[in-house]
Amino acid sequence: MSGLFTLKHDRGRRGHARDGDHRPVTIVVVAIVVWTVAMRFRGYRIGGNVVVRCRQGHLFTTIWVPGASLKSIRLGWWRFQRCPVGHHWSLVTPVKESELSDDEKRLASEHKDIRIP
């Protein structure tokens, strides 16, 4: 009888711990969604192909997936990644495409980095 009690007790403890493990993940996912919606509301195109500018002013197109990156180091709003225009490593930030001239948009679309997020 005590073996059954122990089994039920252990099962309950594991179930409780498992429920608590999802909270940090949920908080991160909600934060990413809120941040993405806020940036889109401010006029930035976040998610998918995004025009970015490096610290030297070069414009290029990259895949920007909120909360994920394999080719760059995420630093909040910035990412540290290779600039395909100047062939250097730099901090890059998204650019509001509405503030770019037609020539700047064309230039950015001609320069793309590697096609992974």
C-alpha cells in the first residue's frame, strides 16, 4: 500500500514541476510576439526579408525572424552579422522601408546575405 502512495505522490510532484517549466518559455514567446507587433506598428517590417543597415551605412536584405538567428548574434534590437556589401562584420538594424528612396530599396534588394535566419 505504501508503494502505491509513493507512486501517486511522485507522479504528482513530477506533474507539478513540468507545469512550472513552461512558464519561462511562455513569457519569452509572449515577449517576442509583443515586440514584433510593436515594431510592425512603428513601421518596421519584422519577420521574413527585411532591409537592414550596417554601421558603415550599407543597405542589404536579410532574413529577420524574431527570436531566432543562426547566422548572427542577437543583441536586442541589433544583430551582429556579416555585411555582404562591405564584406565586414557589423551591427545591423532594420530600416523603415517607407523612409528609403527607390534607389536605396533597389540597392538593398540587390544585396542579400545568406538565406538562413
